[in-house]
Amino acid sequence: MNAKFNISYDGSVFQGSQRQPNGLTVENALLKAFKRVNIETNIVLSGRTDRDVHATGQVFNCILPDFWNNFDKLKDVMNKHLPSSIKINHISLVPNDFHSRFHARKRVYRYVITTKHTTPFNDKFVTYVPSINEELMKEAIKEFIGEYDFEYFHKVGSDKENTVREIFDTCFYKHKDIYVFRFTANSYLRSQIRLMVGFLLKINMGKLSITDLKEQLRMKKRVFKIPAPANGLYLAQITY
């Protein structure tokens, strides 16, 4: 039977989400836990996250044996065998042809920043900036809404041939003592969000302008190519 898993993880302890020979990835940890409960399977992640990138709503699907049809029990047992850096939030039965990557319609990412100096207890989960021009960030982030060729907003060496992506919605808001950049799109290129946030933070500092952002979005010129740190980025939600 085909099952969909919703999980959260602390990306700071992994070399990314996708399986690697060194074993220090989210997928490797999940497969190890499956083996401990006598499940041999392959995982299909909804998307890849890089080293130090976190998730509160990552999704994967896999084939389970029929004897593990009690999903509440399976969740509890799996969470006992997983490292504390990964938690299964929910498991549900899905059609046999369900594919967590190809059937995803929208992907939501959040990037979290703070103007308060970080501590050893939150430094891996939020990016510090000295100050925030909230109204400017609300205005600037709207420029990303729409369909663009993000050739100038992805990591060099990406294996994607088609660099056109559509961003459905963006938002910048404050929640308690943190600020959040939120992006909703069909999919993203590698490091695309970190490069977009890096550009926005340069605008916040007064070192770039919204006009500069418009020119780079329209590929008139590349004025900035340094991604924001990975630790502030979260894969928040996948919708199908």
C-alpha cells in the first residue's frame, strides 16, 4: 500500500535531505528507521532540501507492507527509532499512483530572520540582521510574484534545463520577535529562495534597490548572486 508521510526535521545535523553515500541525510535516517521495523522500501521526497535547511512540512511517499496498516502505531514506533532531529507528524493512505514530487501543486517556504542577537539555542534556526525596514520588505517581496526566468536566481551548476518558475504568492510579516519571508510557488530552482532573500536583505540594507531587483528578474543585468544563509530557511508546506 502507498502511504504519504508528513515530517519535520532539523536540517543543521544533516548533509541535506536526499540519500548520499556518507549516510548523513534525512533520507538515510528514515530508511534506517524503516529497517528497524522490518520495512524494506524506497522513499520519494516531495523535493530536495540542502544542508542546514529545515522542514516543518516535508512530504514523502513509500510502499508499506499490509501488516503496517495501523498508521498511528507506525508513527509512534518510527519516531522512537528516528533521531530527535526528525519527527513524523502524520501518515495517511494515498492512491497507488500518488507521487509526492510530481503531484505537488504548491510548495511553501519560509525564511526566518531576527533583529535580536542569536544565542547558542537558536543560532541554527534563524538569521540575524541588525535592523529591518518592514514596509520596504513588504513592497520589495511582491516583485517576485509571477512567472519569470530565474536564470539569475539559482545556484550555478544546477542541473535544471528549464529555469522558468511561477511564484503564486509572497508575504513578509512579523511574528512575535521574528520576521518571516514567505514564498508559494509550483517549484523552485536550487538555492533560488536563498538568493531571493539575499537580494531582499541587500535592499533592506540600502545597498541595492527595487529597481535593481526588477532588472535582475527580467535578466537585464545580474547585480547580486550571494545567497542568504541556509539556517533561516524552512520547507513549510506541500499542497496536492
